[in-house]
Amino acid sequence: MVFWLRILAIAQVALLARRHLQLLEPDERSRLAKMVAKSKGRPRRNLSANEREEMLRLVRKMEPAQFGSGAFGHFRGGFGRRK
């Protein structure tokens, strides 16, 4: 049972992520993906200051605080409780 609750929570978070990604226009999503790939996890080193500002603007447009609270809500009740 717990396994399926985890699968359900992961699926719900994936759908939530999709909704937040759709706040960006298709060209913005493409641009963000390219910058993430170019950064290789090190934006200060691998992106210009302008690219970092653009990335920050795009991420803010996706409403990360609402995503975080929504994602936390899906996991809060399902994990860590053993009866």
C-alpha cells in the first residue's frame, strides 16, 4: 500500500511540475532547457551574467514558491508514518 501511495505522490508532483512549466511560453521553455544544459550545474561558471539573469526571470515566472508548497503537500502526509 505504501508503495502505491509513493507512486501516486510522485505522479501528482510530476503533473504539478508540468502545470508550472506551462506557465512559460514554448520558446521560453526551450531557452531555459538550453541554459540549464549549458550551465552543467554551475551557472556562475558556465553562464554569462545576462544568461543568469534570464534564467532567474524564467524560473520566477514558473512560480517556484507555489510549486514547492504544492509538492510538499503531496509528500507531507505519505512518508514517514509507519503504523
